[in-house]
Amino acid sequence: MDEEKPNLFFKLKRFVIECKRVLKVTKKPSNLEFKTIVKVSGLGMIIIGLIGFIVQMVKQLFF
């Protein structure tokens, strides 16, 4: 049981270092990039919702 604690601490420390590295590399999106991401995400949610709705309707009609 004593061997797990250093291992857990090492994993946590490595995770924090990786998070810091990712945050240094990232940048704030421009206004155009943000609007494009919002449009694409919204369109994806609508498509997935429609597919789920159609599957539900087919299920109710035939089963």
C-alpha cells in the first residue's frame, strides 16, 4: 500500500505538468474562429437530435 502513494503522486505531478504545457501552447480564438466553431457545433447538435428523433419515431411506428 505504501508503494501506491508515490506512484499516485508522480501521476498527479505529471498530469499538472502536462496541463501547464497545453495551456502555454493554446491561444484565444479570433472572433471569426469562435463564430465558426459555434455554428459547426450547433449544426452537429441539430443533426444528432434529428437522427435521434427519426430513430424514436421509426421505433414507435414499427415496434
